[in-house]
Amino acid sequence: MDEWGLHCRDIVARELQRRGWTLVSPEELLLRVVEELRARFDDSVNIPTAAIQRATVRCYARVLFEACGEDASQEQNRAFEELWDYLYPRAVYRLHDANAAQDATQQTLVKIFQKRATCRDAGNFLRWGEQILVREIIERFREQYERRLTERGIEYVPHEIGFEDLGENVNGESNRTEETLTDPKQDTPAAALTEPMRDALVAALHACLQNERQVRVIVGLFIEDKSFLEVAEQLQTSPLNVQVIRTRALKKLRECAEMQRLIEDWDL
């Protein structure tokens, strides 16, 4: 290996180590990086260090893209762990809330998994994933705030999400799930549930939501009769974020067959 090759190898190895990327060895990735650089530059000796770093990221993005498509494999699990490590700090930077950033990053990974085939350039896979994260954060902001025209101009104020905003479910039927969880005939939602019913409901919540924080929000608000502030303090997040988590959880519950069967079994 000539002097330039050694220089390039050192940069590739440092970049992989700095970012914690381990799906391929530096030597294996180096071959891809060199091939890309020599296709773009006539004089390899004078290629800037920054260009080598960018090529390393692009080549590794292709590795991530390929690994994310390896269903139920260790490579796929590792690829999504590395995507999390890449996206989560960016979510924290934009949201200034670690718990909200966790939710946004998790939703982003789900969408990356679902929409991976729509990424047209595997070398741009990381940037493509970051764009999904940004859209997720914007959507979260719109759910938390509403845009109002005031005497001082355009302002964004917290938006209180109520059950009346949720509408009907996807089949056009009434929201029996919300009605069950907030029975107005009882002093508190918990008063309507026997202990076996409560256990069955919590089990159904776990099965339908598959998200511990969403379960804790629903249990806290509707079964334990806590306020938004109390649940927010318990989860170390903001009351506005609790509202967003609640809305998404209720949407899942309306579409969950197991929850609907439970309600029908109780004849509610």
C-alpha cells in the first residue's frame, strides 16, 4: 500500500472509531472509499482530508442501508442501534428534551424501517433518515402548538388536545376505547374496573402499544386518574409531550383488534 493509501486508511479507521460504526472493518470499507475517490478525483495524492471523510460516511451509509434490509439478523439490529446513536443527539439538539427526543427518534426508526425502499441513494441514507427525523419533530411541534395571529404577529401557543379532537376511528365508528377508559358514570375511571379487569386492560395496553411510555401515560391518566402534570413529572417530560404521547397511544388503541375484543367481551 502506498503512502496515500496508508493516509486514507488512517482517516477511514479514525472516522469509524469516532462514530462507533462496526458493521464492517476499516480495511473492508477502505476498498469502497478508495474506489469512490478514484472515480471522482484525477489526482488521488491531493484529495483533501474532508473529501476522504465524506466518502467514508457515504460508503458506510450504503453499508447501513444494506444491513437494515437484513431481516431479523444481528446486522440489522446493529444497524438500527447505530442509526439511533446517529439520530438521537440531533433530536436532543432540536427538542431540548431527552424524553421527547427518545420518542421522536423511535418513531423515526420505525418510519425508516417502513420506508427504506423509497431511499433513492443509499450513499445518502443517513441524510435521508435525518430528514425523516426533522419531519417527525415538525409534526410533533404542530401537535403541541397551534399557530395564531395576534396583535404582536404570528405566535405559537400550546394546544390542548381533547377527546373531541380525536374524531371517529378508521371505520367511522365511535371511539369506544376512549369511552371505556373515561366512563362518565364513575367517580374515577379506576372505580369502574375490578382487579382482574384492570390486569386484563393493562395486558391489552402492552400488547397493543408495545411502548412502555405510552402504556404508562394511558395507565396514569385513565386508570390512576392522574393529571397531565403528575404523569409528566413521573416520566420526567413536559405535560405537552404527555398530550402527544396520549394522542398517539389512543390512535393505536382504536386500531388494535385485541383492545376491541376486550371491550366487546366486557359488553361495554
